[in-house]
Amino acid sequence: MWNSLKSAIPNIRLKHGAIAGFDNKLLKNIQYPINNNGYVLPECNGINWAGSIYSNDEMNTGDSINYQNIIEKNNHLLIDEDISHIKSRWIGTRASLPDYLPVVGPIDQDKVFVLGGLGSRGLSLAPLLAETIMNDICNIPSPISQEVKEAISPLRFNDD
């Protein structure tokens, strides 16, 4: 699958990322995601996930990652001592495109839609972009402008 994606979208590069799960009683009352330079999510299964680290370099193990960066990005909620409250980690590949924009919209005349390439902004963008697709399917006004729709269209990668 990766090879077919690379041939469909030239110059695609892998981006890597990491987030940390904190078990900190001071975070337990968070009711909604809090976004700033980083983010902290409401507690789920005893963990508040916070992020994020974004890198061009491959991340193989949690031991090589400086999770202090997540604490610094979320210094409105986390303090240096919270490094000892990390109970879980996620390390993986981020779905990013060469222009760092998401891809959203129909890919052909048969109303087949795609939504992807959200990178590290999926938490913020997914609801709006899903509504955009739903509005297109239902033929009702879009929540985003035509200019933005063209900028994130999957057809932008087609050769002219």
C-alpha cells in the first residue's frame, strides 16, 4: 500500500510522532480537549493523553524520545515533575502530505470521498472536514469556503 501511495502522490515523506499518557489526578477534571501549542485530552481509562512530538526522524523506541517537549508545549497544565506521571506512550507515523495540508473531497464523479493527511491536527480538523464531506453529499452549503475546498482537494495532486 505504501508504494502505491508514494507513486500516486510524488515527494511524499514519512513524518513521525509521539504522544504521552499521563496518570495525574490534577488532570482528571478536564472535560474537553484543551489545545494550545500542544494538547491535553480528557481522561479515558485512567489516562490523559497529551501531545505532541512531530519529527522528520524515525522514532523507534520511547527511550530515544524527549517527552519533556510535551510538558513544555502544555506548560499551562503540566509541570516538569509530570514526567514521572507518564504511564503510556504512543509512537507512530503521521499521515502527512507533501504540502502539509489535509486531503478532503470527492475523488471521482461517483461521489467517492476521501478524508486524510491530517498529520498532527486530526483532533482539531476531523469534525469540520467530516461535516464538509457530509454537506457535499447532502448538497447543502459547506462550512468552508470554495478557496479552502480547492486547496485541500484530493484532485490537487493530479497532473494538469
